[in-house]
Amino acid sequence: MLSQQSRIAQLANIVASCTQQIDDYLAQNALPYPSFDPNAPTDLGLTPDIEKLRVAVLEATQELNDLLQGPRDLLFDHHHNQLVYLKFISDFGIAKQVPVDGEISYGDLATKVGVDEAALCRILRLGIAHRVFREPRPGIISHSAISKQISDDPNMADWVSANVNDMWPSAWKLVDALKRWPQAEEPNETGFSLANNTTESFYAELSKDPERAHRFGGAMSFFTTGEGYSLRHLTDGYRWDAIGNGTVVDVGGSKGDAAFAIAHKYPDIQLIVQELPEVVAISKDEPGLNVKFMEHDFFTEQPVKNADVYLYRWILHNWPDKYCVQILNSLIPALKPGARVLIMDFENESDGCHNDGNREC
């Protein structure tokens, strides 16, 4: 009788099998291999089938890592300095201060940004341990693939900044918010409200600072560049071709990333992106695409009547249930027979349901 294979052996076999297939695919298609080098590709160019193998490897290696660490060391991974180096890099603009294709000494970098060299060295070495920047030789710093992307991609830089300046303080205050407001029934009963000492909701508070609002918009755009949040899931996961030259309203569509993606693939569709005035003010049309911007508060009655599809992408998860009901009720007077309400959002099990992220009502 064969003995049952251990879990760590099962995971090791998954990693070995899947990585071999990925390696074969890259070799057969003359594609570059993953690397921490600053000039490494940011996108491996994998097909959907090979992408599934990549995800399987990541999941298996994570579980294998966690199993072999054990509970004590695994708990130590959740340390309080997890994001310190990213905040330092973001707030002091470190990625832009390091030469794109060169290097700089810690001393010269400290002089450029005006901080103590010893402190800068310690913090950046923590980042280097997490693959952000490299130290090719003692005392010298240069870009890694990650830090170079922060330097090159404004949306990625916005994501880092929003993460450490908006999300991190909010997460820190989350438990305090639940102590104060156990039912969390209002959009201003949040960790964000406490962290920002405000009675406003998240978006209302951001709207007071155009630069902050612009940064958050860039951060949301960055989300769409990864496979997990790729706009491909939106453009390929719904029968947009059935609409013909009909009208789609992207309610709360930020700076139009989703609408532009649909318009590129289905140029006959008429798309309207609705957002608050401060977001519309910083949004730009793309020449040749049927995408227009419109100021609208989705808590008020929908002004575009008889559209074919009303899209709510990453909207409802931001609001307590009663406000979600209000958002959808404001749409009712505009609906024609056969209109579709398309909801694409994060998984939410608060009501006992399992939302697969793409629900049509």
C-alpha cells in the first residue's frame, strides 16, 4: 500500500510541474524570463492558460512557505515596519532621485533629499530586502525592477503614495472605528474618518484636495494593469457586441479607464462616464473614442434615460447596504424595459451571499 503524499510534497510537485511549463512557454516563444533587474519586463506576456499556471505556482509557493515557517515565524512576518520603507520612498521621492540607469551613494542620496544618511541607509536596506532598490556594492544604491517602475510609472507612484498615506493610516484606525461605531452604518464611521479627523466620507474628504483626489485616481488606474484586476475581465466577460451602437453609462467611472477599454474593443458603443465634478475636471477624452464625461452624483436621480447598460464597477463595496439601495433606487426612473444593470465588484459576504465579482441584475 502506497503511503499518502505529504502536503509539502504535493505543493513541491505543483511548483515543479507548473514552473516547467511556464519555462517551456517562455523559451518556445523567445520571451524574457522574470528578473529583478531594472530592465526586466513588467508584463510576462502570458496567455490565459499559462497565466493560470503562474497563479498556481504563486499560491503553492505561498502555502509551502507558510507551512515550513511554522506558526511562530509566520506570525513574525506581520511586523509593524512593513510599509515604513514605502512611505519613506514615496514621501521623499527617492525613486526619482536615483539615476534610472546608474547608481548613487547613500551619502549623496541623503544630501539630495535632506535626511540623515544612517537613517536613510537603514530604511532603504529594509526596502532592498523586499526587492525595492538594489545595493550592487556596499554604500551604493541603484534601481531594481520595482523601484524603477515606481520612477517610470506615475500611476504606480500614485498607488504607493495613496497606499501609505491614505490606506495605511485608515487600516491602523479600523479597530478603533469599530469600537466607536460597532454597526458601521454610515460612510463616515470608518478608520479613514478617525485617521483624518473628519466627519466626511472617504470621497468627500478626498474632494477637498485636488492633488490627493488625482493621486487616488492614478492609484485606481494602476490596479487595472495587473492580471487580477485587468480590464480584460470586463471587456471579455460580457456580451458587449450585443449592444451594437447603444449607450453604456459607467456610473462612478473615475477617469474613464474601464470605458476607454470597452470603447477600444467595441468602437460603436456610446459610453458616458459619470463622476463628481472634481474628478471630471481632471479627466481627459481620448480622441477617436466614443467616451464622454458627465458630472453626476449617483445618489441623485440618473439623468441619462433609456441607456442599454448601467455599469457599476468597484462602487458598491465602498458603501453600507442602505446606501447601496439608495444608489440603485436613484437609477430606477431612468430604466427602460430590457435595460441591464451590470455590477462588477469585490467579493462581499456580509449579506451571506457570495459575489463572484461580476453580477448582472
